Amino acid sequence: MKDGLYHLRFKSNQQDFGVGIITIKDGKVNGGDTTYFYQGNITKDSALLRVTRFSDQTAPLFGAAKEFHLELRVKHVMGYHILEGHVQGKSGIQIQIHIRLLAPLA
């Protein structure tokens, strides 16, 4: 996947949805939203992200867990990417993330 700054929009089968920002550089992912930050690795086919909750100001999307990992498959679709998968060890907690390149990294 191309290095850059990406907008993401996500939804889960649990209850909620949201938006965030990530950077991708040399297959490494860093980013976050108002409740979580994300770090991990991504290839053209898959991603593994560690997700850490840093704020208790909003209802957490994935329950009380302070940290968890997402196992994701990556698909390229007409100018953006779709990442689909689940919380590691909990295949019943599904997530879909649409990411779109905003700009190259400075």
C-alpha cells in the first residue's frame, strides 16, 4: 500500500461506527480517533493492528478492553481500500474499515 496520510471510516457488527486518520510508511501504520490509537503493519493483502483505548469520554466500540488486536484482509476497490476482519481471538466481533488516501507524507 502506498505511503501516505489516510482518512478512515469504520463500522462494526457490535453497535457503532466512526472516523479517524492513519499514516502508512513502509508498511507501518500509526493513527487514531477520539477514543483509540492504532499501530501495526499492513501489506497489500493483510493488516494486523494493535488498538489501544486512551479516552473514557465516549462509549468504547469494542467493550471494556483497554487493548486488542485486529486481524484484517485488505481489498483495493476503485480508488480506496476496504479492510475487513475481526478482533483477534473473537471472530464474532467483526469490523469493516474504508480507507482513502488524502495526501503523500511530508
